[in-house]
Amino acid sequence: MSKYFKLLAIAGVVLEILTMSHIKRKDHVYDIVVIGAGLSGLISAAALAKEGMDVCVLESAEFSGGHSRLVYSPVGLIDNGIKFFPDNLKCTQALEQLNHILKVPIEFGSVENGPVTFQGGEIKPFIGFGKEAPDFHRELSYFLEPRRLELSRSVGQIVADLALGLGERFYPSSLVTKYQGHEGKIQSVMVNGQREIFGREFIHSASPKILSALLDDELLSVRAKQKIAKADYWTILGLDLFHSGTVTESQFLHLLNGTTQDELGPSVGLFHPTIPSVKNDEDLIQHSQWMTFVEQEAGEDPEFTGSALKKIKRQIKRAYPQALEGMISERILVAPLMEVDLELKFDQRGALHGIPNLWLAHGSASQGLNIVGSIQQSLLVASQINNMQKRIASPEKDQ
């Protein structure tokens, strides 16, 4: 082993020791153990911590936020992929509820969204798919509202604030390798295969697909595992482009497709206002963000994802022939298992059927779609757990 790799190995051990040393004594029982520090997990954790509960958030990565974190770009820090909020009642209610747990509330206003498409040699209003709707029509429909909401703070900023507010309750580099049960309930989780973390309630905010591997058959039935395996999982392919100068003044959502139908399907995208480069304020850059959906297996094939990303570029160039000339840079996002059509059963409180203290804070358990579904579900789970704890505590208060 080279000196470089030896140093990496030593650094990894030190990081794990520091991470796990913050976790309380081995026999400590947390009120809430949250698995996953993406947007959903952070929202649930922050809401319950605000109610005074002893919360622990476990994240396999070295950072919080998951696919909702801020990333660096030629125009400064930006959201990691399109973070879209349609102007409808479900969305406004979700944001208003979210404001109750944020230290700095979000302000939001409505703007026209279009959407528009390229057809017959010009940009036109998009009027629908007709008989040629793609397989991920449900996922695309989320973006096709006539108006959308613009937020005063980016999703990445919100995520960063939520994580900061959790302080030592957040434990990075903590991979959950097993849920351990006792008498039909989750008793603890194994972290990094060596440390047992005990809790009373467990919130799973990561992809539901990994539940099959983390739960024994005694806890999650074979039938439920089959449902998880057979669910339609979509991977989001995102493309951030940084154009030299202004491509278009239109900030309507674009839905673009080629002249022929194929398995790759259409893409959606937005052009943001042109702003100066962070390196040289005399260089003006327009940032555009694009995305499409591909089936899980296809998303694991580099050749297929490469073809899908090339098609997005062809779609853009067809609508705006000069858009890709003099490009500053581009950035690719592959977000697997982000959209799921899942049909698991939940009890009347919202916990996973048959496991009364395991809750799913993932958008797939919500009737909402995309980021709004994730916010709705995480707040619902926090509310249900909080109400349950109050009912348990109320007899003690009456005595």
C-alpha cells in the first residue's frame, strides 16, 4: 500500500472515531433516530428536536443535504439540480408548515411558468402530450403548472440551516447496515457494522428500496419486500449548463423533445437570469438547468445515461441553435431512486404496517410529487410522532 493510501486509511479511521465519539454512551436510548440527512430527514429531525425530543440523525455520507445540498458553480453556490415549486394549494401549504420549524422563514411569490415547447421551428405554449405521453408522465406533470413559486431562499440554503441547527445531533459517515428488531418493533440500528444505536422511534428518510436489505423477514414480510422490489423507480438525470451570455430572456419552464419518440423521452428545463461570473464580474453567464427521468436499471448504465444527456443537449440546440456555443462549463447530476411509485401499507398513524415504530419520511409515501411530496411526508411523520408522544404523556400530566 502506498504512503498516500495509508494516510487515507488512517484519516478514515480517525474520522470514524471522531464521528462516533459524539454519539452518547452505548446504552443510551434516543427518542428519535433518523436515517438519512437529506431534506426529508433534516425536516423531520428539526421538527421533533424543536418539540424537545432527543434526536439522532445518521448519514452515510460525510455531509448533510444529500441531493438537496448547495454546490459550487461559475455563478456561485446553486441548488443541486432543479428545485421546482408549482403554485398550487398543496405546495403553499407545505411551505407554510415548513416555516414553523425554520429560524429564517421562507418568503415566496408567484410567477408565470408557461410551460413552453419547441415545435414547428418556434417556441410555443405547451398544450399537452396527447397520445404520445412518456412513461414518466406523472413525474413530468409536476412541472407543468401555469404558475410556479419563487422562494426567497434556495433549498440548499434551507438544508444547510436545518443541518446547522441540529448541531451534535447530526452524525456523518454513519452507514446504517441493519435494523434490529425485538417483539415486532425496531430496537436499534447497526452503524458501520460495529456500533449499535438504540431508539424508541425510527424515521427512514433514505430510499425505501434498501429496506428489504436492512429488515429481516420477521419484521418486513416477503410480500412487502416483493412490492418494494417491483416498484417503479426513476433516476433523475440533471444537466447544469453555464452559457456565455444570454441565450433567452424567457424564464418559462421549457419542455423539449426531439422530432421522433424514443425511450429517452422529453426533458424539462429553466433558464435563470444572466448574472456576472464569480471569477470576473465582466463575464456574463446564463445558467440553465435541465432534467429527465430514466428507469432505475437504465440509470445504472453509463452508455444509456450518456445518450440521455446528449439528447437533452440536442433538444436545447434545436430550440436555441447558439445556446451551446462558447459554453463556460457544464455539470451532470445523477440522482438514483428519487421518484418511486410505491404501494406499501401504513397504519392509521402513518407508521409502516406491522412495524409500529418505523416511519417512512420519503416522498414515495406521500400523495405529492417531487420535493413537495418529500416536504409533506416529512412534516406529516413529525406531526404524527409528536401527537403520539403527547397522547402517551397526557395521562402522566393528569395524575
